[in-house]
Amino acid sequence: MEKQQVGLIVPAAGAGKRLGEQTPKPYLEIAGKTILEHTLRAFTGVESLGEVIIATSGDYAELTREILGKVYPGIDTHVVLGGAERQDSIRNALGKISGKTGLIAVHDAVRPFVELKDINECIKGATRWGGAILATPAKNTIKKVNSNLEITDTPDRSFLWEAQTPQIFWAALVREAYDYAQTHDVKGFDDSSLVEKIGGKVVLTKGSDKNFKITYPHDLKIAEYLLKEETE
């Protein structure tokens, strides 16, 4: 399979209200660096990475440019304004992807522990099939409920996986998915769900529990412990 240039999109415009912090989650500092910088450094070993686009708020645009210049001095980088929702931010970022990019990877700004080997496996899957995402098998029994919180179904856990990022797709495919979503007012749970909506094939690449998303205060404490341990 021919190696294609990868473009990385990182939505970083979230407010981080669930963490109870005034500073948006990607810009909180741990071990002397913002979470966003830790996350971006996880992709520096991707040989085919050719450009990085970050969607953020206007208040953090300049800081984001500084971080990009520090982490990726040798490749094309752009900062775009984020939208009201994550999906809007990624659509804005797609407008900056160059025609040289064959694969587009979307990764959460607050998943700093993704491992290079998993990113590369995900790239292989996307190159072959059109779309691939990192995911882990569901560890807990899942209950489906109605609006009254009455259980209506207990799905077979052996078929359930928890989606992570990066989620990587052929550039033309993810563009088509986002165009369709905009035209038909479709709201996706993630990027993969939009690609699935237009009939695109997406496969799973088994990831790691370490690739968690920093969402709640206890996640931040775990991240602080792990990042400080890595730097000592």
C-alpha cells in the first residue's frame, strides 16, 4: 500500500466545564506544558504527517500558534476558529486541509497518552479500508433505557467497543461525510458516525485504556500523575 500524507485535525475549542476550570482543558498545564502540547507531541513520530490544523477559540489562537511552532517547526500548521459544536470546529478545519493530504486524522486535544504504535496501526487500517478508529472492548455491561430510565435492552457486550481517537479516513470520504451532514442537518456522535451515515466502511483498531480522554477532575489527577512520572 502506498504511503499517503496524513493531515491531523485537533479540535481544541471546548470550554471544559465538567472539569470545573475557567481555562479550557487543552490549555491547562501539567508538568510544565499544556495538555494540548503533550497531545501534539504524541504524533511527532508519525513519518507521513504533513500538516496539522487546530480549531480553537480566538482567545487562544496566538498561544496555539506558539505551541504548533514549537512542536512542528518543519511542517505546515494552521489555526482556525472553532464552532459552536465539535462537528462545526472540524468542518472549519477541513477547509484548511491541502490537496496533498490523502488521509485525515481527527484526534481529541485532551487525549495526550495515545501511543505511536496504535496511531500507525490505525493509519494502516484507514489506508486499506477507507476509515479506521482506535477503540477498546467494553468492560462493563451496557443498559439501554427509555426516557423514564426503564431498561429496555441489555446488548451483548462482546459486540460493544468504546470509541477513542484518532479516527482516520480517506480525505475524500470524510469530506463527503461532512458535506452530507451539513446539507442534511445530521449531528454525529463522532466522525466515524458521519462516515457510517454515507455508507463508508470503518474498521476498529484495538487501542489502549491508557488513551483516555481528560474529562472530569479525577481524569486530570491521573494525567498529572502519569505525565509527571514520565518527566522524572
